[in-house]
Amino acid sequence: MEINEFEIVLNIRYDMHEEDWVELVQAFEQMPGWFGMKKNGVFLWFGTEDDEIYVRGKITYTGFELEANLPEVVWNAWLLQFIEKSSLALGIEITEV
């Protein structure tokens, strides 16, 4: 399968309440490929940016930014599940900014 680069910004705000972040991180940990979180607040799935396959997430002022290096079919399925779990955790509809 061909590996492609993907990037999306979602409407997850940087200034959420701490309780919401706890719920959201718990949802992140349930995602396929959960790899961990760096000390600088970067979330990783499947590996790090140095690996061929990875998903990296970080909060920015514009929203939650996801960057990935995956086959398109894997990315599409993973992103759909990520949006569903994040929406459920936060009680709002997560969408692309």
C-alpha cells in the first residue's frame, strides 16, 4: 500500500477545562496504534515522526492538528474513529476547522 501524508485541524480548543482534557486523553489512549505522549504535549500513534508510519497530534491556537503518514484507507478509517471517540468524550461534534 502506498503511504501518503495527511494533515487536518479539528475544532478541539486549547482552552478546554482540565476535566475535558482528561476525558479526551482517555479517548486518545483507546485509539488504534496509541504510542504515547511526549513531554512537550505531542500525542503519537503508531510511532514517531522518525518512523515511516505515524500519526502525530498537537493542540494549537487554531485547534487540534493531526499529521499522519499512512495508507489512505487506514487514515480514513482511523480519522473517522478518532472523530467519533473525541466527539463522545467531549460531548460536542468534532469537525474539521
